[in-house]
Amino acid sequence: MLLATLSLLVPLAATPAADLPMPPPPPGMKLIERTDDALPMPPPPAGMHPLSKDDVAALAGFAEDEAPEASEEIDEASADLEALRAVEEYAFDPSAGQNALYLQSAQELGPAHPLRLRLEDVLNDTDLREDAPNEIAQVTDLLAFDVRQVQDRYDIPVEMQPLVADYIRFFQGPGRRWFRKWMSRSTRYIPVMQPILEEAGVPRDTVYLAMIESGFSAQAYSWARAAGPWQFIAGTGREFGLKENFWVDERRDPIKSTRAAARYLKQLYDQLGHWHLAWAGYNTGAARVKRLCERRHTRSFWEISEGRGLAKETRHYVPKLIAAALIAKNPAAFGFRDEEFDFQPPLEFDVVPIPDLTDLSVIARAAGVSEQEIRELNPELKRWCTPPATEDKPYLLRLPKGTADRFAANFEKIPKHERMHYVEHHVKRGDTLSAIARRYGSEVEPIMRFNKLRSARALQINQTLIIPVPQSHARTARREPSATPPSAAPRSRPPLKSEVIAGKTRITYGVQSGDTLWGICQRFNCSVDNLRKWNHLPRRGRRLQPGTVLAIWTDRDVHASGPAHTSAPARADSAAATASVHALAPGETLWSVSRKYGVSVDDLKKWNGISDHRALRVGQRLRVVAQ
């Protein structure tokens, strides 16, 4: 390929340098004088495919296009991997012909991409410029490059093979945009990954395997459904201890996945006996590599990669890794300038325990940081909240360095029921869990978990569901008629009676329509288990029936802290009675009102002078007295 030949000799500037003086050409080269005729096409290096005139014309038409922005970080990372794969396939496969996917990918690269600039430079004979020399001289002949000059910088076996040279040219040319990104991210993850590899007995420079797998992207997701910086598929991830469920995907966690990758690579090395073979096994599986070694009586990757047996991807995998490692530690020697990279700071964080499901927005406010910062430090999280946890087994969350103390002080002040946002939904005819979840911006699984539903088909009409929702949906949900926050639902439901016994407040409460154990406990600040125990309620019993009288013990003065707009002041004597006024609603009867307040029909008749219950009318005000 023309651009590959140029990149072998002299790296091109990211922008034309027409005003710079022309440097002397390297030995064996001559300058081409500017002419109006098309430049002659030199033969491409072995294994590389030249661009046709149609390709160049197609690329020239993309000068004004910019890469579209992906709406989701994961989608963007996945698209980036696929674009690189298309460009790589086109560059290395002489039989590929004109590849529409390659041209589309090149279009998305934008006018500043080195491939575009190189093509324009060649067609216009733009002056060339060499980079300033580094401690290793500019490499102008890759196959003649003596790897022994840099071998002492590596703890992995590196050597210059034809495919290694081809991949260096590829990263200098069409793959340059991606390599810039990889290098920019590397400074964030390499400092935390290398000690993990070393502790497991794996060479530190094996970290460059994560570079060619994902470009050090935690959000990378491939067509084979591999995820995270080390690109684990689900089955292999589980085998090495990575959880993937509704709440988390630990394949995306740079630390947990590195531990898993280190164990896997060490296992492959122990089985195959050479790191080149271990890397090949990481790509294609140990069994295939072992069979080829036994069949050909060799432990050399280069020998088993000749002929049939290994897929092209695996034959290219080891050379690609070596090329990436060579450039990454010696970028200037291979034509990269420091200003091409936007190096990210090392990954640093504090770890705090989260004892229960907690909205990430609540955590962000308590820590004084943005929710995006928390998501970037915890890429394994798949939802808007932390996973279920307990005080004994909390979820360990990462926060920006130096924020743990502030978070702990603020988080302790947030009541438990405010750490997660919920609404109540009363099931109507035709409701399904998926439709309910969509309505509130929630998911089916947490709804089933919170309401202990064994099946999505277990809904019953008039059943009350607790729906965990993101904070962004909470206000909207509260405005809807059938969505009432549990903490607000009981405001017009005063306790029938409260008394202080041995320093504790004992509340007598009458269950009303729409009440749930969870909602009652949130109001009176007690646990569901205690409420069941105090009232001998079965764990798997039916729903609460309106009119059921519950005993509730609490440390606080309910009348002082709760609303009092419906209750008359208590009398001073021990036989205090609380009077309320109830407006009769359509469909209500004396029996339903008596069940709601835990009193008898006869009492209602006596208190209100009713002799004929058939004379009741909608809106009639009834006096209710609870002893």
C-alpha cells in the first residue's frame, strides 16, 4: 500500500508543513519533484493491499464529513472497534477488493485522520517532515531493525517478524487514529493493571494484550459479545470469577477483569509453555494451539502459524501485540509525536461500602461529585443504582480520590427510605410488568425482586406494587394518579391510638385500602420483619385486608412528627378517644368504613344517629371515634 510504504520510511505530519525546509532524504531515497501528472504508484510491501483509484476517489469525497457521535458510550466503543476491524481487514487482505465497510469506516474518520492527510499529501506532493530524534533513532527500515536495542525494556518476548513490521506500518498509517486513542488511555489503566499481572506471575508487558483487545476501553463490546478491556465472553468470564447479571457486568471492571485475565493467561502459559502460545491460546483456545504444537513437534508460534490450522485472526494476533508493545514504549522511534496523544491521569479512587440499593444520583450529591464521575469509576454497574446489599455484605463502590470522608458524613444523614426512589402502582386490568416498568423508567427484574414475584404473570388486579425508579423519573411518576410515593401515601391515615409503654410508643393502626407492609413500615420507621412479628403475620400470607388492626412499636412521638390535620386533640385521661371525620365516597358503605377504621357498624350508627343505612348519601360526613 502506498501509504504503508511512506510510513515505513518517514512518518507524515498531522498537518502539512509547507513552510518548513525540506530535510535531506534518508539513504537510498530521492525526492520527487512536483508535477501536474499523477504520481507513479510504487509496489506495496508484502502482505499489504494498494488503494485503487476508485478507493482514493471515494475517500476524497469524504473530506467534509465528521464521525457521528454515538448516543451511548458502549455503542460508541463498539462502533470504534468494528471500524478498526474493517480498516485492518482491508489493509491486510489482498483478496478483499473494494470493501464498502472500509470506505464507510474511513468516512467516519473525518478530514483530520492520518489516512486522509497521507493520501492528500501524496497526491499534492506536500513536503515531508521528520520528527525530532529520540533516544532510539528513527526506524526507517523495520525488517533491518535490531530488536536487541530495546529487548531489555520488555519482560515479554519481542522479535521483528514480517507480520510484526506490517502491523507497525498499519499503526503508523491507517490504524494511526486508533493507536492514538489507545496510547492516550493507556496511562489511566497500565499503572493499576501491571501490578495485578505481576502478582499473578504474568509479565507486566502482557498489559498490551488489553491494548489490542479493546484499546483499554472498559465499554468495548464486540460482535462476539465479548466485553470490557480484556474482552471476556460471558462463559470464560464466569469461569474466572466475573459476575454478569441484571445489576453488574464485572467484565467491564478494569481491576476485576485484569485479575481474571491474569489467572487465565497464567493457566495458558502453564499448559503451553511459551508466552507467544499463551497469547494465541487467549484468542483461539488452548486446545487448538496444543494440538498444532503436538502435530508439528514445535513450541514456536511462528512455525505453527504457517500453513493451515490457525485462523487468520490468531495468526495476526501475536504480531499485532508485539507491534503495539514496540510502538507503545518507543513512540518517537516509530514516528509518533507526544502532541498526538492526550494522556489521561492514572486511575485513582476511594472505596466506600454501600449497604443497600442506592440511587447513584444520591451518592453523587453526598460525595459532591457528578454522577458521570461515579459511572466512569464503576463501569461494571448496569443500572441507575447500586446492587442489592446488606450491612454485613455491602457493595464496594469507588468514588473520586479524596471524597470518601465527605461522602460518609453526608450519606449518614440521608434516611434509608430517601436513598432510593420508589412509587406505588395499583395494578389495573391489562397491566403487564414490562408496560409498568416502561411507564416509570424502571426494569422488570427489580420490580419482581421488590415485590417477591416469582413470575411476571403473577399480577393481580388492585395489587399494589413497589416500583424502584431513577430519580429522574420520580417526580414525573409522582404526578400520575396511580403512582403515590410510599412515604406520602399514609398522610391522611392517622393511627387509631397511641400510648407510651416502658418508654416505647405503641401505635394501634387500622389498615386502609392501598396499604402495604412496606409503606406502613416506611411511615412508622420500623422493619417489615418486626411488623410481622408484632402482629403474628405469616411471611407468605395474603395481602393486607382493609380494616385489619396492627400494633406498631416505635421510639418516636407519632403525633408530633406526623400530620395531624384529621385528628382531634387527645383527651387528658387514659381512656383518650380520637375523633375523625370521614366523607362518604361513591360505593362506600357503613361496613367498608368500619373496616377502614377498625370499628363496628353499630358504633358508626350510634355516633352519627343513623337508623337506616340505606339513607346514606355520597359526601355525607361521618364521625368516627376510636377508643
